[in-house]
Amino acid sequence: MASVKEQEAIRKLMVFLQEWDSGHKVARSRVLDSFIKSNNGKTEPELELEFSQGASLFLARLTAWLRMTYLYMHSTCLDKLLKSIGIFLSAAGGRRYLIEFLEIGGVMTLLEILGLNHLKEEDKRESVKLLQLVANAGRKYKELICESYGVRCLAELLATSTSAEAQEDAQVLLDTLGRGNPKYQHQVYKGLIAVLPCASPRAQQLALQTLGAMQELVGEAPPALLEPLLAVLGSAHLEVQHEALQLLPALLPLRVRPALLAALVTALTPPGHPALASRSESTADPNALCPREPTLAYIQQAAAAKAIGEMWSPFSSRPVCCHNVPFMAGPGCNVCVSFHSTGLRGAVLLKTTIFST
């Protein structure tokens, strides 16, 4: 039979739950503020003590309210609700809280939040943080996220988000899903490839970093990687170009090597439009000539020359023999010469490397 003290604790819990059940949005928001302030960082035993062994009852109410209202809930209240659920999922020894959250469709709800355009980026970040807690629980939980189309949702968030912090959170979660998850690691890899053609340089950089980290795990690279990878070599953002150049050597031992080298050589060919333009476009002298501004094609040309030059170098960990590169033996090595300084620097680097080996 329960002691008087235990009975009083149970009575307080029931009063608390009744107030939650009958409270409107403003009242519930105040409850969430108090809960976050007083329970952040608590362990499972501490939460059970706080709720007289009935913490799961409050978690069930939080999750149910989230599922019923996330489509139209005010952003401020949604942020508090997600943080409150995070206190349960992050509690040490609180695996049962995680299971209870998943049993009522928690993962699908969090993933759907990522695709809602009317929500703030901060709300999506909180959703990604909860998904990260789920993924950290083990392989079967990573598989659950992937089975729920989580890779596609996270790749879209990475490609379209306007928040650098949200993009970084998405990248970290994708990296987590790609490790210790052999059933879906290729799906993660392909999801990252799909990010490369996006308009966000930061997303491209993060995707390339993760592809490089995963390359050894996935083994062979799909041929579909080459086109977007060569395209980002033409990025005007040096940090994106750097990550693309870092990934190229890891592809040399793979079956895509011939196609990769052929694509790099093709990128050395100057663009078809004239390299010089009439100064009359910008000055009064129609007879004077001036270089055009470097285009993305010339940037790609310079990066391709640099990539081949570095791979050709005897100091490279995976040097390339010139006789094994299509169209690069003999006089054909001059195809990369350009009127533009952008391409010329890469050409000089390539020719210097070739004739010094």
C-alpha cells in the first residue's frame, strides 16, 4: 500500500496532467517553459522522481500534441515542444522514452516538419536534433529513419535551407546515417550526390566533405557521381572547388577511373566562344581588344588542369601515368592553353608537372 507521501505525489501528478489536458495553448506554453527550465539535462531516474514514476504519461501528451498540431502550430510553441521532447530522448538511461516516442510515429512527424515551408529554420534544426538522438541509439534506429525517407528529407533540407547551422546539422546527421548502417549507406551516398547540383555553395561544400569521408566505406562510386562532381569544379567558390579536388584522388583506384580521367581531359578543352572581345563593348575604341572576364568554364578548366597535375605528380599518393590518360600522350598535352589567366595558371601547373616527370 502506498505511503502518504507517495499518494500525495501521485495526486500532484494527476492535477498537473489534468491542467495540461484542459489548458489552452498559452497555458501549455507556460508549462513547457517551466518544464524546460527545471528538467534540462536530467536523467531517466530523475525525471521519474519528478513525475512520481509517471514521466511517460507527460511524454505521451507532448508527442500527441505535436502530431495533432505541427502543421499549423505557432513556431514559438513548436520550438518549446520539440525541446521538451528532447529532454526525454536525451535523458541518460531513458531508452524506453525513445521507444515510446517512436511507437506513436515520432520519426515520421519529425521528418515531415523538415519539409514544411512555413516553419522557421530553428524549428527544423530542433527536429534534426531529435532525429540525431534517434540515430545515435543504434543501427536499427538509423534504418528506421532511412526507411521513412529520411535521407531524401535531409538532403532536401541541406540543399535548400537558408540557415548555415541547419545545413551543418543535416550534414552531421547524414554522416551518422552513412556509418554503421550498411543496408542504407549507398542510399545516403546517392542522396549526397543529389545535393551537388543545388544553388547553395555551403551545401555543396558539406556534401563533398561527407562524400569524401564515406568513400572508403561505400567502395565503388556510381558513374552518376562524375557529372555533378565535374560541374562543381567550375564553382566560383574556392571552398567548393577545394573539396571537389580533395575527393578526386579517392576515385582513382575505382572502376570510374577511366571515365573520370577522360572527363577531366575534356574539361581542359577551351570553351567554344571567342576568348577575346571587342573593347567597344566597354570603351569608345572599337579597334582595341581586351580579355573577357573569366567564366565558369575557364574556372573548371583551371581546376581540371590542377587536378590532373596533382595526380600526375610523383609526390601524389596515387600518381597517374601520362600514357594511361586518354588524349594526353605526346603533343596533345598542349590542349589546355587558354587566353585567360584563370585557365593559364592551371595549364602552366599541368605542363610543368608533366615535363618534370
